[in-house]
Amino acid sequence: MNEFVALSLTPMLIGVLASLACALPGNFLLLRRQALIGDAISHVVLPGIVLGFLVTGAVAAVPMMIGAAVAAIVAVLLIELVRQVGRVEPGAAMGVVFTTMFAAGVLLLEQSDTSSVHLDVQHALYGNLESLIWLAGDSWAALLDPAALADMPVQVWRVLGALVLVLGFIGVLWRPLGISTFDPGYAATIGIPVRILGMALVLVVAIAAVAAFDAVGSIIVIAMIICPPAAARLMTDRLGIQLCWSALFAAVSAVLGYVLAGYGPMWFGIDYAVSAAGMIATVSGLVLVFACLFGPARRRTGMAVN
């Protein structure tokens, strides 16, 4: 049990926190029919993160988040520009912009000296979850020891901060978010700044993606922004309950995926583990399949905000 605390507790905790931070705002993107923006953000933040590293010379949270936030805003503006100038549908504009920016980020990584900080293309995709162990966690009692807690991987506090931001954003702006999500025209007539609120939502998703990026990579970010909210959408007709379902699906996917990645291959006689990020994303996809088959709200007439 002590070995679990030191080797598995913090990776599992980071996976759960990152999944929650991405899944909760993902509900609003999904309901706004902007789920692809979540996919795009997980790609477009890469050049911003790399530029933040190149400017500071270190993998530091604040400059990387600033770079990613700027990259996300630039991506939204570029998507609108491509859509207006090229007269193409929003989905096609998103595809052009996020693939171009992700490719630019990959090129920056390849041309930059990032080997000393473990920032490379594989890290960008799969993260570094398995290596985020807690050496000071020699027992459960360490959870009550301030000195031991200070030795926890910094990613725990970074992702926890992002989750607190997400919860605060949703809690404070719950009603305006709900109204502008379901009826933007009415929201505008009663004075809700629909465009600003939409940009703020994108910015919050970008911050959550950056906070999770270092630990879990872009694969989990993409999966969690889309799969748990989509599965939750098939479980209920009420927005508040949908968020609860998405949080449950995200947490279960993170825990079960991490366990299956580490121990699942051994059950089949394979002597090596598989990628935790890949398995977590796979489990979230299977949860969505289950909801598609058995979700009680697969046939609906509407949704209530409460």
C-alpha cells in the first residue's frame, strides 16, 4: 500500500484533476456545437507553449499559459478570418487552422533545444504521467505532512489550480453561460455579452489544456473535452446533471485507464505496461460507446438549464 502512495497516487490524482478540468467546460463547447474548438485548442496551444519556453528558457507555468492563451486567441481570430475570407464552413476553417498551428508547434520543437527539459513531440502527445511519482509519499500519513506535500510533483498543484479556475468560472457565470449556450439571440437582447463570454470560455479551456499538457499530453485533453460531455449528454436532459455525469465519467476514465495501463497487460501475460494517456483516452471512448447504446436520453426533445 505504501508503494501505491509513492508510485501511483499522484499520477492517478493528476489524471483525475486534468480530466475534470477539461471535461467540465467541454460540456458548454459541446452544447454550443463547438466541440472541435476543444480539439483545436489542444493543438494550437503547442506553439504558444513552446514559445513560452523559448522566451523564458524553462518549463514554467505562467509564461507557458500566457503563450498558450495568446495562441488560442490567435487561433480563434484565424478561424474567423479563414471562414470569412475563404467563405468556408466553420468546421473546415477550424481544421485548417489547428492542423497548421500544431504543425508549426512541432517544427518549433524539432528546431529548438528542448531535450534538457523533456519537452518533445512524444511528450506533447502522451505527456509524462507515469513518471510523476511522489518519493516523499512513504505512507498515507504523508498526506497530512506539510513537508511531504511540498515535495509532491508541481503538476498536482498546477492542474488543481486550473480545476479551481474552471469551477469558479462555471459557478460565477452559470446563468449567463446557460442562456448564451442555448439561446444566444435572447442572451444578447438581455445584455449578456455573448461574444466576450464565448472568448472567456475558450480562454478557460486553453488554461485547463495548458495546465494538463505537461502531465497528460494532448491526447487526454482532446478525449476529455469531448468524450465525457458527449456521454453525459446522452444520460440526461438537464444541464446541471449533465455536468455531474461528465465529471463522473471523466474521473472513472482516468482511474480505470491508469489501472488498466499499468496492470492490464500483466493479466494477459504481457510483461510491460502501455501508455497511460492512451488507455485513459480509450476508456473515455468506451464510456461514450456505452452511453450511445444505453443512455436514457438518447432520444430527447430539449434540455433544461438548472
